[in-house]
Amino acid sequence: MDNLESTDWMSIKQISELSKINAHTIRAWEKRYALVTPSRSAGGTRRYRRGDLRRLQLIKAAIEAGHRVGALSGLDDEALVARAGARRQPRRRATQGSEGATLDDATLQVVIDLATKLDARGVESELEIQSRLMGPSSFRSIYCAALMAEVGRRWAEGRLHMTAEHLLSKALTSILGRDLPPNAGGPKIVFSTPEGERHELGLLIAVGAALDAGADAINLGTSLPARALAEAATRTGARAVALSILHMDHGSQRAYAGRLLEALTPATSVWIGGGNALRDIEGCAALDLSTMRREISLLSQNP
């Protein structure tokens, strides 16, 4: 039998560094899809061969070419080479993201099931896997948007308990707050939520999307009074103020928007987005993420 302690074998730390795939993701792929099957040392630790490293590198390349990780299970290396070299158009499935991209329902069901069981570590692990597979930008704009929409539907239908929704929100907020890209130096956009609106998740998704689009996004956090927000926008020379609204009632939205518009100069636009945002407040533009990106592009072209 081969000596599993020899230099021909690699630990999970070594193969993670060489493949540039997180060790947790490798373990998840082994357990869920059997994409690689390591040997075990006398002490029970994983040991990998060079062939395992090549296979992981091919899997990573195939995923980056647009293939779902679950569809790669059972393929030999030759088939993986073909997948890695051919970019695939994603299939349209039931759950649609904010930019027309789609996700399998099963992908969202996994993390919702974990949240229903109040498996906090499982939820965090699954979200980490999806973030690493999709990349922070697509994770924010596609996965998180689709997950929030599905959670909202189940909540409204009474099919998801409050504790599961809170667990998911906390885990998503942690990941989104950590993976924000640096300010891009483009047009300044100030982000916040109206006074009394304390849900941060939608705000973080919007801030990340704006940074990806090249904006200098200034996140002031949640529940800011209208006058304080207007003062911050004026002081920074912001081209727009962006509000994320998930639960605020319509009357309060109109009153807050009125105070904000009164305190701002006409040169500063007001953007409103989120699941419960009104679309007909005079003087405010109701934007989804895709439209916001286009607006930022226009502002970048007209400094």
C-alpha cells in the first residue's frame, strides 16, 4: 500500500492553496457530489494525489465557464476538459435573478431547508460555497436577490417561520458586508434607509451592485433622518441618494421622501428601491439593480 505520509500526497491545506479553492468548498464537493475521493492517513486526515489536484482545477475551470457543479459529478477528466473549454449558456429554470440569470430551485431549497432546521453553521457554509462558486458580484445580484424573493414569498404565505428568516438575514448580512469591493472612485452615491427602516440586507446588496458598476458608494447604514442624509449628500457632493425600503409603510415613505427632497439641492437625485418601495413618488426614481447600474454608467459618462 502507498505511504500516505510521503511527499507524493498532499493535505487538504496544500491542495486548497494549489487549486485556489477553499478547503471548506472542497469538502462540500466531496460530500455532496463525490467530485474527488481522497484517501485517509492512519490518523484519519485527507490525503490527495496530483491527479486530484488536476481534477479540482478542471472542475473550477468548468464552473467558471458557466456549468453547474452538480452537473459535473461523474464526469471523467476528458469530459471536464471539454466542459472547461466551452462556455455554456445557463438554462432557464423556475427562479429568476435580478438580471435575467436563473438558479435551480434546488439551489435555494438547500439553504432554506438548513435555515428551517435552525442549522446556523450549515446556512453559513452553504452561503459561503455559493459565494465562492459564483463570485461576490453574481452572488449579490443574482443569488441573494433570488433567495430574498423566495424567502419573502414563503413568509407571506406562512410557509417560513420568523426564526428561519432572521437566521438567513443575519448570515447573508455578514457575508455581504465582508465581501464589498473597494470604492471605485466614480460618481458619489450615498446609501441609507429611511428613519425607522432598520433592515440592512437590501441596502448591502444595492451598495455592492453600485460599487461593481463603478460608483463611489458611501454606505451610511440604516435608519437615518432625512435632514442628516441630505447634509451628508451635500457635504460629499453626491450625485444621488439611494434608499433601500423593505418594510416601511407607504404613507411614511411619502412623508420621508418629501422631507428629503426639500432638504436636497435639485442637482442630487433620489433613488428608491427594495421590495416595498413605492414607484410613484414625485421627484424620486424607482430603480431595480439593473436600472441603477445603467444610471451609474450614465453619471460616469457625464461627470
